[in-house]
Amino acid sequence: MSNRASFSIPRLLVGLLAIVTLLGPLNSSALADSWSEARSALRSLEAYLQRHPTGPGWKSYLQLEALDRELDRGSQADRAAINSTLDQLNSGVPGSQLPKFAALRKSLYQTLLSSRRDLPSAFTANKNQFRNVTDAEVQSARTTLQQKLSSLKSYLQGRATGPGWTTYLRIDATAKELAAGDAADPDALYEYMALYTNGHPGLEIPQIATTGRAIRAYADVLTVKKNPQASIHHAQRMQQLAELSGKLASEPGNVDTGTFAFLLGETTAGRQNPELVTAARRLYSQPNLIFLAKKKILSAAMESNIDEVAPITDSILGTAIRGTTHTQGRVTLDLRDNPNKAVFDLHLSGQVHSKTIGYNGPAVIYTKGETAIDGHKIIWLDEQGLNAHDATATAKTRSTFTGFGATSKHFQGLVAKVASKRAYQNKSAAEFVASNHAATRVKNRVNEQASVMLGNSNREIRSRFRAPLERWGIYPQEMHFSSTYQALQGTILAADTYQLGAPYSHPKVELPATADVELRVHESLINNSAFTIFAGRTLTRDYVEKWLARNNQQVPDELQDEEQRDWAITLDTERPMFVSFGDGGFVFQMRGTEWKSGDSTYPAMNVTAKYKLVLTPGGIKAVRQGDVEIYPPDFQPGDTLNGQQTALKRILTRRFNKILKQELIGEGIQLKGRLASYGNLFVRAFDSQDGWLQAGLGK
């Protein structure tokens, strides 16, 4: 199998993900299955309770017999009866948090909350279901952080970069807060946690990343434990969620989901009713990236011809074989239909032409061989990366004797005659053994090359995609890959616990059948990432230049100040910068709460630009609609800017007219590696509406 062909797999996959990084309604079958899943969870809990002496008490307390009857009625069930069991499951009595109980609780929420209209009553019912964080939970989070911090210290010890990381991550200060026990300051812990997603190379190292997550978990649980009004805040939060979910259900598109998402995040941080939060997210947080790559472009990356000459050494029926082989064949790609992962079948077929000399005692046998080879290597892609099954291979050898001789001058004729007779007698058996040996060589070669390819592929995916996103804390929370016989499909949900993905499925838009790649991006993918990276951050000229230098990039002309003055922007803490897709284009806005230019400091100002997308023979371009709008956050039509605001607007107009140009022209996506010969990809069709940008890309 050609190794050169295999190395293009990660480039294509990373490319698809990078395109999206830069740039449906709830599944009906899932709803239909929710009743059977709830019945299955109930059966599992009942079986568990039968093995315990407290089982009868639990069955009575949870009213499981009544629940069983209602679940059998399916959509005709009495929801009040199901809610009665949920109330008991949410009561917080010892034992109700065990996995079997949690599984039933989750499945019942999925069953009851099959529609967005069901959410308001669920939140209202949960107002008085506050569960106190226990000392054991606090201690568990503290112990986990202690272990992660200890592991991180051990990792850094003796490394040249260890002291730098120790200082930067405030490890000693974190340890001091840990030692303070219940007197620890959660705000300080949150401050330290933010350092772990600051974009610096190395933050993706597992010992570092897991410590950052452990700090957050400990700070979250400690915050609730130390809050004497936690139950009151919980009731208020549930009331707000009930009201917002009601508006979201009745006024789709007219309600900002940001507050709704934030309240869900606070509920999660407070460790309150994770099943209800999960159900709400299932209804309002769908994948915000959907992509599809057709078999044609995948084949261009993975298929190749083989034409190789190599020596051969073997032993067949006691005869030592030496010679050369000439392998000619082709590696082709077949996709497998699989809903749980993307499965590729790399198929190697061809012929091996051989010329060999066999030595058996004094006899010498000259042979030509023709071996038909057929090998398969199954590779799959899931959220963990690329992996593979052991290769399979078959071979069928047909040989022709071209001469017989002897290693000695004595009795050459007799030796040759005997060798010829025995060779023909054993020909079928020798071909059978040769076929098996050839199949083994093909299998081993495919496995060896695939092992190298998979290792390099996963490293490239990690270094070019996963690691940069992990450093900023924006690695997707969910990734799912699947395949049909015609395409690789992927969905990604990028939203942390305080964010939502796409609240609505993408509009049904038919993209050209000729498109090699289909991309559907919801604005939340970009806005969630922008919030995580930029919210409250101050960007300075020095910081940007150093960041670009670390990434081997030059400072763009658009960011250069004509007079080489220093500049700084402090970005908004709620919506630092965002895009919105709609009306055949997009709107970009940056919100700065403080601006600096040289020695002067200026107040808050928003920068907004509106663009229409236009298809051209060379792809797509964005045409700005009117001037860049630069106004204070509270500016109303008819208001007048003061002197300081006017001066800032003049500076920003000059600078942002260079950045947010009149026309932004797409130059296509330059493919690399084996795909370079395929040609560049250009946007050949697009649609921008309802928060979604959908595009078909082709040559």
C-alpha cells in the first residue's frame, strides 16, 4: 500500500475542521424511542432493587408500579403521575443520586420534555427542589484537585520550562488556597483557572489541562457551599428559566438565548438537577457545525497507484528462494455505511511479478511467478481520532519453471532431471505455500504502513486542530462522525456549560450535487469561541505582535499604525465580538469598553460592519453595505457625539476601514499534499439566513 496516499487523510480532515473554525430539529426517532428508553431504565432499576433489602421501600417511595403502568401507555400517559416519581427522585434523599436512579431520572426527563413547550412547567416544578452540596462532594472535588496538582508538579519537576509554568499558572497560590480548606476563595480559584485557557502553546498538555478543569470544578462546588442564599438563588434561577423557556417556545428568533444559556450554566455549576439541564440542552443546543465530504474528494486523498520493485527472500517446502518482485496495483477507497463512526475500506488489488532462483541441496530451480493480491484495511474515524482493524489479505500464485540446474559441475544433467521431476510433482503444494506467504507479506506490509500513517495522522490532527483549540478552551464538547457509501459526515457542537449551540436546525437548502464538500455553520460556533477567547480581555499591540511571532506570522498591514503608536482594546465581558448570519450576508461587531491610542484613553465604542455575500466565477466575495458604523453602546439615532467620542471615531474609522474593507474577496481553499493535484476548492453556492451560513464547495 502506498504510504504517500495515506498521509493525505489527516490533511483533508484537518482542513475541513479548520475551514469551519475560521469561517435540526430534535431527532424524531430519538423522541419515538424515549418511551422505550424510560421503560428500559425502569426495568434496570427494578432489577437492581430486587437484589437489595431496601428495594421494596424504594419501589413504594418512587411509586414505580404506577410509573410502570403510565409508561406502558406511551404518549397517552398521565404526565402528573410521571412527575410524581420525578419529584421523589429529585428529593435529595440519600441514595437517590446513585447511577441507576440517575438513569431513570434522565430518561423520564427525556420522555416528558419532548417539546420546548414542556420546559417552562419543568423549571417551575424544580423551584423548590434545591439540593445542598454535601461536605463529601466538596472534599471529593478538593481531593481531585490535590491529585491533579500533585501530578502537574511531578510533571514539571526537573523540566527546563518547569519554573516558568509554575510561576505562570500560579501553582503555589493554588496550593495555598487548597490548604485553606473551606476558607478558600473561589474568586481566586476562578482567576487561576482562566490562566489554563490563555492560548499559550503547552496548555494542551494533559497534566495542565486536567488541572485547569479540576480547579473549576472545585471553585464551582465551593461557591455553592459557601453561599447561604444558594437555595433562594436556585428558586430565582428556575423562575427565570421558566419564563425564558416560555418566551423561547412562543417567540422563536425573538429572544436572546445568551441569558438562558448562562442560567443553565449556573445550574450546572451549582450541581442542581443535571438531568433537567441535559434535557433543556437537548432541545435548544444542537450541533453548530455540520459538514459532508463526498467520496470523490476523499478518493483523491487516499487512492494511489503502486509500481514497486523489491527483493524477495523465502523458504518454500525446503527450498531457499531468492529473487526480485515487481508489484503493480492500485489502492482504492470504499466507504462503509455506519451511523456511529466514519469507516473507510482501503482496498489494495494488483499483481506481483517475480523472478526467483530456488536452492534445494545441489538443485537449482529458476522460476517466474504471477501472484494476484487482494488486501483490505478498515480504518475508522471517531471523536478519539483515527484507528484501524488488522489488515486482511489473500493471494493466488501461478508459477512457471524457466530452467533447472545444479550447484556443482558434477552430475549436472542428473541433478537437473531429478529437480525437474520433483518440482513438477510439488508444484501445486509449492504454489499453495507461496500464496499463503504472499498474503502474509501483503498483510504485514499494509499493517506496518498503516501503523505509521495512523500515528502521523493522529499527531497531525492533534497538533493542527485539537491542541490549538484546547489551549484556548474552545475544543468542541461533542463530535460525531458517520459515513454512508457516498460520503463522510460530521457534526460538531462547540458550546461550553454556559453556552448553547444552534437553537434551531438549519433551513432546508439544496446545495449543488456537484459540490465536493458541504458546510453548514451556525453563528454560535464562532460567537461561542469568540466569547471564550476574548471576553474581558485587553489586546495590546505588543501582545498581538508577540502572538503572531510565536505562530510564525507577520503583523498584517491592516494592524500597523502609521505613526507606530501603541494601542490597546479592552473587550466587552458579555459579547466581545460576534457575527450574525442572515439576509444573504453577515454582520460583524466588535465591542470595546476602553480604547487606547498612544497616550490617550477613550471610552466604550462599538464597531459594526454589514456585508452581503456575492458569488463570482472565482468563488465568493463579501461586499460591505455602507460605511463601518462606529458608535457608543447606548447611541440612539439623533444623538450627538462628544469631543472625545468624535476623536476616537476618527481614529477607529481610519483603522477599521483597512481591516473591514469594502470588499473581502475569497481566494478559495488551497489543498495540499496529494490533494494539490485535485485543484483548489471554491464556494459554488451559499445561503445565509436564520443564523446559518451554508455553502457548497467544489473545483
